[in-house]
Amino acid sequence: MSNSTSSSSLERQLVLDADEDSYGGVKHGFQGGNRGVWIKLPIHLANLVEPTVQEGFRYHHAEPDYVMLVYWIPKTSDTIPTNSSHRIGVCAFVLNDKREVLVVKERSGQFGGTDVWKFPTGVAEEGEDIWTAAIREVKEETGVDTEFVEVLAFRQSHRAFFRKSDLMFVCMLRPCSSDIQKQDSEIEAAQWMAAEDYAAQSFVRQHEQFNYVAKICLTKSEKGVCWFFSDSSTLILW
């Protein structure tokens, strides 16, 4: 730009390498004919977030090492894909040959400080398969080695963790060991419990979703197959 150009007419430009995306947009730059712009700012350039937002960009998502901002160019409906909308959780139904289930008492969270025995649960990590997550969570919380058998049930809820929807998969696992070495940081206690005693807990009987899952797991342990359907819009089981 010419040095003779007055400061009032200066145009600010951010020049970055650009790549076309599959939605008619361009990442890291501006280019004629594109409908959307994505700017990925690494953490060390976080100071550029404010001026980028002032130029009309909006937040799309953030990760530990970057922030992604987007801008829709034409005066039409914004069709930029939204960020991931779901979190994937796992619940492990571990049943041994004595018809005992592996249960834990948690130190914190919703069940911290209560007398509720529950199945080991957790969240799948990025790129982790559901069955792998279930096996890992059981190992971390109880020290018991398991192998995956099948998915027994799943349920969906909305506006849960950070306003995201939540999918929880109940996985049946077969124990490959029996000795328990609980995770002291998160688990207050862990034990093998008769399946009927687990289902008879007041909390389980009074809580609709826990009760459904308990019925499914008991029926599966007794008959090997079960079918359940709920009227609830947040629960689908089979």
C-alpha cells in the first residue's frame, strides 16, 4: 500500500495461508467466491481474538492449543457446520459367573458422599471406541480386567455437560480377573455385589433410567436376551 495513502483510508489485512474446505468456505484466508471463512488462532496468538471478533467473526470451538473463529460472507442463512454437539459416555455392566456385578461408590460428583452403589462409568476420549472406553474405565476405577461382550442399551439427554447433548452407552463386559484395586482419587469403595441387591437399592428403584437399566441387565443375565422400550424421549433401550 502506498505511503501516500491517508491513515483514515488504510485497510487492515490479515494475510494467512488458505485452504478450501468441503463446505464452500476457506480456512485461514479470504478468497473470492467463498461463502465462509475459518480462522484458527493458535494459543500464542490469542491476543488476535478480540480484533477478529470486532471484524464480525464468531467463536466456533476451542481446543487446548487453538481457538477457531468463523465468518459467514453472503447475506444468506449461515450454513457453517456447528461444533460437535454430543458427549459420549459409557456405563459398564460387569457380570461374573456368580451373577455378581462390579459396583463402585464415588468420592465426588452427583453420587459423592452417598450410599449409592453404581456401575463404573466414564467419558470416551477423543478417537476412542465405545467398547475400549468401557474396558478402560473399569480398569482405571477398579483394577479389574474385562473384555467387551455387547452394547445393551443407550440413552440420550440434552443440555447436560456445558450445554451439550449426552449419549450414554451401557456395555456388558466379561471379567477376566476378580481382584479389586480401586482408584483412590475418585472411588470411595468398590466390590462385587449380587445383581439382585444392586437392583434393590432405593435409588435404583426410584430413579426411572437407573431402574430401566437394572431391569435390562438382570433380564440379560437370566435369559440372555431382552427387549425394553421406554416412553421417555430421552431413553431408548433394547
